[in-house]
Amino acid sequence: SFSRQSQGKASPIWRPERATGRSRAPDRLRCPRRRERTMTQNGDADWDQLLEHQSQRLEGSGIGTSGPPGRGVPDLEESSDLSGSEEETTWISWFCNLRGNEFFVEVDEAYIQDDFNLTGLASMVPYYDYALDLILDLEFPTDVLTEEQQELVENAAEMLYGLIHARYVLTNRGMDQMLEKYRRAEFGRCPRVLCRGQAVLPTGLSDMPRHDQVKIYCPSCREVYTPKSSRQGSLDGAYFGTTFAHLMLMCHPEAIPNPGLDKYEPRIYGFRISKKSIYYTREEAGSNGASGKSGADHSSRRRLESRSSAGRSAHGGGGAATRTRDAPRGQSETAAAGSTQRSSRPEAPKTAAHPPPAPSNDSAPAVEAELPKTAAS
């Protein structure tokens, strides 16, 4: 798993008091809109208390009230401060503003609420229902979950939001949001020197979670690199997918930069290195070294065999002498003795290789006369 906990970094926990500075109620599960719903349910009592406080503060100041007796109207500055303190951010906004999550954009809640857009994710994310309710800031019972299970729900919510994000950025609205980040170079710049600070796009090497971490793709040199920030590099590449970067460039061709034609050329004392030198052909020389040596041995062996066969055809027994020289010492002596014995024996007359000449007319009757005898015998 490429979660922050597996990378040795504790995943930040959603706590509403970070946004408002107030203590968290013991029965809340980091749900930022819980306090807003509580205010709505008990709106009359809280509003009466607020107006009573304001009427006491404004008593004697000469400011009239437009409501019934005892319901004063607070001034605009005070009311704006109070509303700002009570206003809380959503889980999606809080998650996208975390350090290291700059690659994410805020997914519309309407997109998440559509079950069609979440097809197939229930089997990939544990605690799917709880994680979805946490993303959408919906209430669910917390007494059935232990503290450890609550942590698992938060990790599942991060994973679920990442997989939803990978689908959302392929839509027109999500692609426009990512395009704005790309134009502001919020994803970073290409580390290649000759790309001259070209803006990059996040991309993944796999569409399945927990396979690889996120990479950055440069549309100029068309290569992928590791993000400079280790926090951003710990994100799962499946949260952006393998399609987004290239599909966005095809849908917005004006965002495609000129291809990086500049290539680094190595030089020695100002002179270019020849393409035929060992600097470029080292791999070819290393791979062909052993094969070249074996090929030379094979060719020399073939030449010796051709010479020996030519000697045998020209001198008859010359091949035996050649084999005698090539054989070990003991075998050569034995072969020499055998050849001496064969030479002492009278040689049989050699038959002519060519057919005998045709008989003359004088000997023809004799041959014809002998034929019946041969047939009879």
C-alpha cells in the first residue's frame, strides 16, 4: 500500500477544531457539518440567545430595532464575524487543502451522489458505506465503531476519494479544473534541463490501486519523472490514472507545447564524439565479442575440413595421412604401422572408372557366341 502510513508518515486526521478552534464533541466522528445541523435543530434557542446578547450590548446606543420587543438586530460587522466563526469547511475541501494533496481538485458532491459514477468501487474499498458518508459529511452511528475502526474508515475515505477523483478528472468540469492548475504550473515543472521549465501533469502507471506511485508527465519531452516533493510522490498513481494526462492534451490541443527537439550532445575538448566510437557502440561490441570469437574458430575449422577433403579427393590416401597427423602420438604410430603392412601387400589392380571401349567388328561374333553359354550356365 502506498498510503502515508505505509510510507512512515502519519495521515492527518480530520478534526473540526482545526478549522474553528473549538473543542470537538465526544460523540462526533470528524464530520464538519455536524455542528451546523445542531444549530439548525436548535436554531430558535441559539438565535434568541444571540439576539438577547446583542440587544443588551446595543441598549442605550440609540439604534432602533425592527423586530418585536427583545429581538435586537446585530450590526453587520459583528454578524459577519459570528457567521465566519460558525462556518465550517467540508471534508472534501479540507482534504484537498492538506499539504501534499495539491494534485487533487475538489470533486462536486453531485457527481459523488450519483451512484452510476461509483460503479465497481464498493468491492475495492473497505468500509465503503462509512467512507462515502464521511466524504459527503453525512451522519452515521459512531458507537458501533472502535477508535481503530474509525482510523480505518478515514483511510478508506482517502482511497475512495482518490478513485472517484480519477474518474472525475475525465469529465469536462474536472478536466477544466485540472487545466487551470496545469496552466499555473501547480503540478510542478519538468526536471529536464532542455525542457526549460515546462509544466507537467500528474499521471499513473497503473489504473489499479496499490500498484505504483504517482508520476509527473512532461508533454514536451514526453517522459515521466518522480515528483520533487516526497509527500506528493507518496500518492497512489491510480488516483489520477493512465488516461487523464493524454486525454486532456487531446481535448485541449492549445495546451500542447512544442516538442523538445533540443538534445544534449556530448563533446570532448569541444569536438563531437563519433557515432562509431566505443562510446556509442560499447553494448554492440560487448554483445558481439563472444560471438565473433566463436565465429572465427568455426570458420577456421571449416577451412581445415575443406582442405582435408580436397587432399583426399586429389591423392586418395592423403586423407589418412592428414588424419594421422591430427591424431595423438599413439594413434599415429598405430596408423603408420598399419599403412606399412598394407604397403607390403600386392595391390589389387584398379578398375577403370570409365566404361570399356566398344568392341571392334572382328570380336563381335565371339561375344555373341559366348552369350548362349553364359545364359545356359
